[in-house]
Amino acid sequence: MGIRKKFNGRTAFVTGGSSGIGRALCLALAKNGAAVTVADKNFSGADLVASEIIRGGGTAAAMKTDVTDPGSFRKALKASLKKFGRIDFLFNNAGVGFSCDFRDCTARDMDMVFNVNFRGAVNGIMEIYPLMIARGGGHIINIASMAGIIPFSINVPYTASKFALAGLTLSLMAEARDLGVNMTLVCPGVIKTAFYDSITVKKVDRKKYVSGLPSRMMGPERAAEIILRGVAGNKKMIVFPFHARFLFMINKIFPSLIYLLNKAMIKKFRKMSSN
């Protein structure tokens, strides 16, 4: 199914919609005829995206949404429903990055990461899933990460939260489909966004850490196109770009190689930490 045919005349609610992949999704959805709710804790950023869509002839609204607060999520969803009448697509995209040597990680760090990356998606699902069941249709898209299907050292809190989100999505998928609700798990690799400008890195200089990422990265616009094309085709799982698919396959066939990669990663990280 073509992207425009899938989304034209439909409504979408996108968390973390003020920047990065979320912003690109909002713009692409609107371009393909969807009415978009740009949901973000950063309301001014969300409003800028919604205004850009409206200036371009699209339909959008900005909603201040703290995904970690069920009440805030509920309020935003109700406002979106009041404005657009229904929500056909929920994109659980909001997330935070966190890198550390786990011996320096605290329970508070784990709670913070899980509250956004996992509980944030759960809060949205708990609100919208019953409504989609009642309507007999809808689509929930959970943006996890390749770190949700491949274990990565120095990113234990982040990886654990994304594995939880992947597990929730894949285990709920059959239940939901039996009730008319589709689900898609999205696992992007390293994408060129401002995500890495705000990532928390404990005991290592962030700029030094980020400088070790691949220099050639896919942009968010291309990422949004791949995601929407996959959703339009009702794919259950979308893993991209090539390096993410390659590592996913390696982990399935030769998991010991990923273990060796992780050993190398932690040695490099600890060396940066000691300098």
C-alpha cells in the first residue's frame, strides 16, 4: 500500500514530535494527508512543528505531553480526540539516551530512563488501546532501537528499556491483531539527530563520546520515510539502516561476536573515562 493512501484523511499522535525522528514523522505524515498531533514535553518546540505543518497547508495541533505522567498523556490524548475525532495511529517515539559504565549507574538513573523509554510508551498504550479495540481498528507504532534487539554494553539502562519495549510490542502484537489493532516495532540504528546532543554520558565527556559515532549517518527525514513505508505495508518489525540489520543478523547467528564487540566497547569507554 502506498504511503499517501495509508495516511491520507487519517489522524496520528506522535510523542517526542518536536525534534529528530519525531519531527520528521510529523512533517511526513502531514505531507501524506494525515492530521497530526505533535506531542512533546517541550511545547514551544511542538508548536513550531505544528505551525510549520499548518503553513504548508497541512493539519496539525501541538499538545504539551509529559509521557512519564499518565495524567498528562491522558489530557493530551483527550484534547487530540476532541479536535480530530479519533486517533488512527499512535507513534510512541519519545525517548532519552543514557550511556555509562554500569558500576556508576544508580537506581535513580534506571528509573529515569525506564520512565521515559518504556513507561512512557505504556502510558500511551494503556489510554489508546481500549479506544482502538472499541473502534475495531488502529495502529500502534513503538519506536525502540537496535539496542532493543541487540545487547550493547555502556548503554545498559537504555538497552534494557528498549528491550522491554520490544518485548511488550512483540508479545502484545498477536493479542492486538486479534482485536483489529495493528502493532509495529521500529528498531533504528544510529540516526543523525539532536538526540546525541542531549544524551547523558556519565564520567566521560559527551563530545568525545559522540565523536566516536559513525561519521556517515542516515538523516531523520529518510528514517521517517522508511518507518512510514513499513507502517503502510503493515510490517511487524522495521530494522534499519544497513548497519542495524547487519548487527541484528550477526547477533542471531554469531552472538559471541557481539559479546566481543561489547568487550571492545567497554574497554574504549573506560579508557576515555580515565583520561
